[in-house]
Amino acid sequence: MKKRIAFRKLNRTPAHKWSMLRNMVSSLIEHERIVTTVAKAKEVRHLADRMVTLAKAQDLHSRRQAAKVVRGDWTVSKLFDVLGPRYQLREGGYTRIMKLSKNRAGDNAPMAVIEYVDRPGEIRAARPPSKLQEQIRMKGIEQAMKEMGIAPPEELVSEEELGNIKQELEASK
């Protein structure tokens, strides 16, 4: 009787499986979206979420633990400099798996896209973190954005672009 078996075997030896998962997590950190089989995506999700949790700590011990898993110094740097601060308010669920409609051509394996949420160019927008939603409800969106260090839209958009947006809105009415 098999009890407490935590992970999938994926028809590989443990060394090969671990090597493949390390490569996939490194690629996911680099590209922030990869296409793979559904079973592999579900395995990578666990490891990728753990790496982001380590990156949120922003200390030397966490950096060394992540470097044991992630391949490449530049990938570790991106993990700690970009992904860690991005998910500081989010308490989990940093990745999303979406199944693709077509299976792989050669062996008919079900395929999926695994990607990080809250990133530019994501396929489907994620729900804001609960801490941010609470701040918006209590203080209003302008004050919540200000406290998080996000510049107001007026500072992000130039006067010319703002005029163009207003013209487009008036023209659409």
C-alpha cells in the first residue's frame, strides 16, 4: 500500500527528475511563462512557489538556498531583485497553470502553460492580493497606491498621452 507519496515520478530516475525540475524552474524565472505537459507543470508549480517565497525573505540564507535549486547567478538575481519584491504583498499562489486546448502532436500528451501572475503581458489578469484589496477598501485606491510606492497615473503618463486618451474616450462616446 503506497502511503504519503508526495510527488509524481514522471517516469524518470530521481536524479533526472530533479535535474529536469531545476531546469524548468530556471526557465520559468527567466521567461516567466513556459509551455510543458500538465503533469510537469503541476510539479514545477510547487518548486517555483517555494523559490518566490524564499525571494520574499531577501536575506543571504534564502539566497543561498535558492541558489542550490535555481541554475545561473543571473536567474537568482532576477528572482531576488524582480520577483521577490513583486510578490511582497501576495501570500501564495504566485503561479498559474492553464491547460491548452490541443495536445502535443507526437504523443498526444496534454499540454499546459505555467506562468507567474501579476506580470506584464499575462494571459489573464490575477485577482489583487487580499492585503491590497483591504487597503483599497479602507483608504481608497489613491492612498493605497501611494503607500505601496506606486506612482499615480498622472505621473506615469505624459500630458500629450493624457490628451490623446481623453480624445479617444470622447470620440468613442
